[in-house]
Amino acid sequence: MQWHIQPLEEVFTQTKSRKEGLNHKEAQEKLASHGRNELISKPPRPIWLMFLGQFKDVMIIILLLAAVISGLIGDLKDTLLIALIVFLNAVIGFFQEYRAEKAMEALKKMATTTAKVLRNEKIEHLNSAEIVQGDIVHIEAGDMVPADLRLIETHNLRIEEASLTGESEAVEKHHQVLAEQNIPLGDRLNMAYKSTLVTYGRGVGVVVATGMKTEIGNIAQMLQESETQTPLQKRLAEFGKRLSFVIFAICAIIYVAGFIRGEEPTQLLLTAISVAVAAIPETLPAVITVSLALGASKLVKQNALIRKLPAIETLGSVTYIGSDKTGTLTQNKMTVQEHWLNPQLPQEAENLFWQAMLCNQDTQRQENGEIKGDATEIAALLYAQKQAPDCQVLLRTDEIPFSSERKMMTTLHEKDGKILVFSKGALEAIAEKCDSLPLEVWQVAEAMTKKGQRVLAYAYKVLEKNPQIEKITAEQKLQFLGLIAMIDPPRPEVRQAVAECITAGIIPVMITGDHPLTAEAIAKDLGILQSEKHEVITGKEMALLSEEELEFRMDKIRVFARVSPEQKLQIVKILQRKGHFVAMTGDGVNDAPALKRADIGVAMGISGTDVSKEASDMILLDDNFATIVKAVREGRRIFDNIRKFIKYTMTGNAGKIWVIFLAPIIGLPVPLLPAQILWLNLVTDGLPGLALAGEPAEKSVMQRPPRHPKESIFAHGLGWHILWAGLLIGALVLGLQAWSYASGSSHWQTIVFTSLCFAQIGQILAVRSEKHLFFSLGFFTNLPLLGTAFLNFALQMLLIYHPFFQEIFVTKPLTFTELLLCMAVAVIVFHVIELEKIIRRRLEKRAI
Ligand code: ADP
Ligand code: MG
């Protein structure tokens, strides 16, 4: 449809709407018939396909094929057993994936935007998905356009349409009818398209298309959402590939050695393939996805909404948090404490001071009497109401909005046939626009800011009515009215969070548009600004420094005051050059570049614009600084647990491989049957490993420096641990096998089977913490893990003592001594890993 060439009346007829918008009933009906305003990029994967996906691994297919072949030649029972174990494995994998997918879906739902829609002639904030064709929608700077709109009103409206046209420069929009048909979307200046970003001004439009019928919907249909892997997943997948070659080589040796010893060839082949299936860590990337997704759904309960999954993985690496002041470090509950009236002001103008405070740009009285809007303006409004109860609010005719670059704003009002102009903002900004200023004002303001108060200056002017020029001249030659000072108390939990940052090796820094003295007072109070070495710098000072000088001073600066969003971007760039891993908060339209550039861009859920949210990796649903620190903590916990999982499975697998690989070489028979190998893989790797993901954070998680994001997963002795602990398990189990085999007992195979299972129980209890001893963790602090450990023990007992399972798994009932010896393996493995922690701690202490 060529909406841009239609006159407005025609648009309204076509969309069955009018200037006053739809009523609730019409909207309901349209929603039912047209569907929700959502982009569906890909139909959800059916459950059965998700289940089948568990079998797509090449090694599993080879195993099943081999099992079928060997079943045809020989023992069908084995084939069935193998198939059953593979099936169980798939069931576990499926449920994990299903849970992860549901968690991600829930997160996506939370990330929806709201839109301002005219319904029943009132502006309502609705979920964007509920918008229908014909709705009248208001958009303003910072919003994401919720649907395709034909504009009917524009005020300096500028929209950035890169997602649609690829053009990153914002375009100026208008609401006149265009004449030319079939022009490119970028030239249809009286249209606004879904998912583009309003960077300036405001406008009103009528919805002409929603959901998949929008222009972006057309593209979404063509785009395939590509599966993205996190950096860690990519590295592990790469590592897994290399490891597979080693394992294939080992399997080949096992096969050849067995063949030479004269073992049965088909059975031997199955054994070799089973080893490969059990040892290749092909499930690792999937386990990571699950851990990250579950971590994300846990984080959202703590008010941190993760928009990009890889962010969780790297959160723990943050070395620097640059935080907004107002609303993030403070409560954004402003209360005016005092005022100062310009003594040179004529008596009759005094009332204007109060009137200026009442005339605001962004305050709306709700039906319940509550006032919503900009906290600064609300504070001024409430104060003026108390000080001058009889003062009248004037109707606003126009405005020049607040921006963090200008640090001031202006509203225009009609009074007695003239135009009354009110400006307010930072004193420096207002002072520049005033003709004359009482000299003492600077002193008064300084005293206020030193107390940590936010100071706002007011000025006014009367203009002849003339719509052509009134807005252009509004902010010139103003008369100074006075000052107000308000407090915005710090959030009580932030002090603790700042302290936690410091012990965790993270530098917390305040970045604000506010006055340096106000910022300094609050930063001191919060513990951000501590010693004499720490510095406060202003945007002006920053601009005078060279890049190198700034880079040099960067480490000392804890407060950036009166900075602009571009300078925020500059700060991020310098920090990254210095090797920092930066988390940066932002809420405005202009913060988007800094958020995108930061390693972790953090947007505000309550006060943030759609634009900033769109650019972020994480959204703070409560706007709270403490939530960032919680998220970092959680990120570290999740990463630790992934590391522990890798440590646990790789060491266990190494143990199994050593046993099966070395046995034939030292003259022992192949120690395990294929089904036994697969069973061990199922019970030891599956559930206990996943239970590790629920392990609580280490006590010292925020008392150690951040992990370097590029650091190898095998750093800090993990590689060595896998090597030596695997060898230890292998040696202990082989020792038992040799002893039993030499004594002529027929129990040697069951002993290997059981001791390997028990060894992994001992192992998992010990790897719960990297630093702390098991008994200092609290026995019951990870119940699922304890549960799976007991379950594995019980199942193993069942397998070796119940006649039915003895038949299936070809096990023998162990004697009491033999059982004790198998348990001894677990006890030894457990204690040696604990001993490693003690030694490591000693070494670390000595290193310091
Ligand atoms: P921050 O959010 O970092 O505290 P802002 O960018 O919101 O800082 O504000 C910077 C300065 O702009 C404030 O110190 C104040 O003087 C002025 N200011 C803030 N809000 C308003 C407003 N609604 N109207 C006019 N001036 C404002
Ligand atoms: Mg602000």
C-alpha cells in the first residue's frame, strides 16, 4: 500500500479510524481479526524435532549402527541395552534443552516495549504487541516506533532507520502528503516504520500496518535468525574437535591391541565406539547454553534482564563499572530543600518564580492524585504548590526540550495575550542566557552543591506573540528568577555494592551530567571517591586534555561530572584501550553509542528509552546500581560452575580412557563392556554434572580479581588437574583390576565398573568448590548434587546385586571386601582433590 501519497482523510477511511483514535471495543475486534503486532521470525521448533535433535550427533549414529550390526550377528540383548541407554541420554538432554528454551522465551517476552496510544480519547501506555491498524500513536525522542505509521503531526521529528534502510543518519520527518509513487522507503518522509528509532523531537501517527505486515516484517520473513554461539562455546567446540582426533586415535589403539590379544572383533568394535561416545565432550556447548539460559532466568528474578546470552559469560570479567548518578546510584526521589530568590527581581515578578516551577514539560497527574513524570520537575512542582498554593498553572503552547548536552529546557505559555517563557536548568547553562546575574548567586549555588544538593536555576522572559520567531528567540536575554536545591538520597544498598566492587577488583565510577560538587558529595558518601588519590573531572576539563593525558589520568578519576554522552563514549574507548572490560550504564537516546561500544552495555528498565535498551546487553529492571554488582557476582558464579563441570567430566572421562587404554597395554583384558561404558557416561556425566550448575557462589567469589575474558578455560591449573586426577583414577582402578584378575576372581570386571562409578562420586563432591574444602561448604548446600550422588550409588548397588540387572549388565555380586575397596577408591580420589586445594592455597599465599 502506498500510504505516503494518500491524503489523511483517505488514510483514516482505509484504516477505519479518525483523528480521535479508536475506542476499546474497536481495538479489541481489530486485534482479534488482524492478530498481534509481533514479528515472528521463525516458527517454534516442534517438540519431537527437538527430541530427534538429540540423536543428530555423528558418534551416536555410528554407535547405534554398530549396535544394530552386532545385534544381527550376535547378541540382540546388548543392542537393546545400548539403544535404551542412548535413549535415556537423549531424554535428559531433551529436558535440559527444553527448559533452556522456555527460559529464553520467557526472557524475550519480558523485553517487550510499550507504546503511547490514543484509546477512548485518552493516552494509554500499552504493550506494543496490542496495537492495531487505525490506532493513533504518539512517539518521541528515545522511543522505538511500534508499528508502521502515517504521520499526522510532527515536531522536529527525526528518526534513525538503519534497521530498515541501512542509513545510519537520522532523517527529518514531516506530515505532508507526498506526490511520487514507488519511491524508496527512506524517502517516504511522512511515514515512520516499525522498529526504527526516534532520535529527536516528537510526533503523532496513525497505524497503517502491524506485525508481519509491516515493512520490517517483510524483511523479517526473509531473514533467518542465525544461531549464535558464545565465545566460550566457540572455543570449546574448537577444542572438542581437536580432542576428538586424539580420542579416535586412542580408540584405534584399543581396537588393534584388543585384536592382537584375540578379543572378539565385533564386541571390540562396539567397545571402541562406546569409548569415543563417552569421551568426546560434544555435549559441552549444549551444557553451557543450558547454564547460561538458566542463569539468565535466575538473574531476571534479581531484576537484571539479559538481552544477549554471551553477556552472562563475560559479566564476571568486568573490571570497570561506569554508572549514571541519578536513579542508579541515587533513588531519583527528589525533594526540594531550599530556594533562593534573585534579590534584584521586581516585587511583582516574584510570583513568576513559583509559576515557573508549576509549568513543566513532563508531569502528569494520575487519576489517583499521584504525579508521574520527570523526578526533577515533580520535586519543583510539589515545592511550589506548598510555597505558593494560590499560584496558577498556565497552559503550555510550545517547548524546547531538555537534553543532557544543553542541560536546560524551556516552555512557552500564553498569558494575557503575550507569550511567557520559562527556562530552567544547570546554573551555568541558564547564566549564559541571562542578561545580568546577581554576583552572589555563584556562592549561594556552591554552598548548595557542596551539600550534595542538585541545583536548578530558573529564568523567564515575556515575548510578543509571534509564532514565526517566538521559539527561536525564546532562550535569549532571559531574566534570572532564582535557584532551588533538591536532595536525591543515595540508594541505601549501593554503599555495600560499591564496597563489594572494590574487593572484587572492579573500579566503580560515577558519570553524571550534574554539578561536580554535588557529584563529589554523593560519591564520597557512597564510597566511590575514597582517598586523596581519587579525582573528580568535569566535561570541560576533559575537553581540554589530550587523549594521552586523559588516558594517563584515567585510573585516578572516580567522578566524571557535567559530561556529555559523546564524552561517555570517549571514556569507554579510552578504558578499553587500557585493557579494561567495561560495563557502562545509560538511559538517553544519545547514550546508545556508548552502550553499544561498552563490553556490557547496561540500560535502565524504568527510566531508560527504547533506544538505549535496544543498544544494551542487559537491562536493570529496577535501575539500581546494586543490581549490576549482583549480576557480576552471578556471572562469576555461572562461569565458575561451567569450569567445574568441565573439570568434573573431563577428569572422569580421562580416568575411564586411561583404564580402557592402558589395560590391554599392561596385559589385562579390555576392562569394560560397551553397555557398561555407556552407562557410566550416562549416570556420571548426566545428572551430577548438571547439578553442578546449581552450586552456590563460592564464598570468595567477590574477593578475587576479575578473570581475563580471553583467558583459557584450562587456566589456573585446570588442565593439570584433568591430567593428574584422571591418571590417579586410572591407576587406582587398574590396580584393583590387576589385583582381582591375578587372584583368579571372576569379579574383576564388576570391580572396574563399580570403582569407576564410585570414583566419580568422590570426585564430584570434591570439585564442588575450587578453593574451599567440602566440609566447609555445608553438607546440604547443594541438595540436587547430593541427591544425584546418592542415586548413582544406589543404582550401582542395584546393578551389581539385583539378579535381573546382573543378567543385563553382566555383573557379579561383589564381596564385602571388594565393595569396600571400590569405596576406598572414591575416598582416596575425594581426599587427594581436597589436598590439592590446600596445597594450592599454601602456594598462593607464599606467592603473595
Ligand atoms: P544526571 O542524570 O547525571 O544526574 P542530568 O543529565 O539528568 O544528570 O542533569 C544534568 C543537569 O541538568 C542537572 O544538574 C540539572 O541542573 C539539569 N536538569 C536535570 N533535569 C532537568 C530538567 N528536567 N529540567 C531542567 N534542567 C534539568
Ligand atoms: Mg538524568
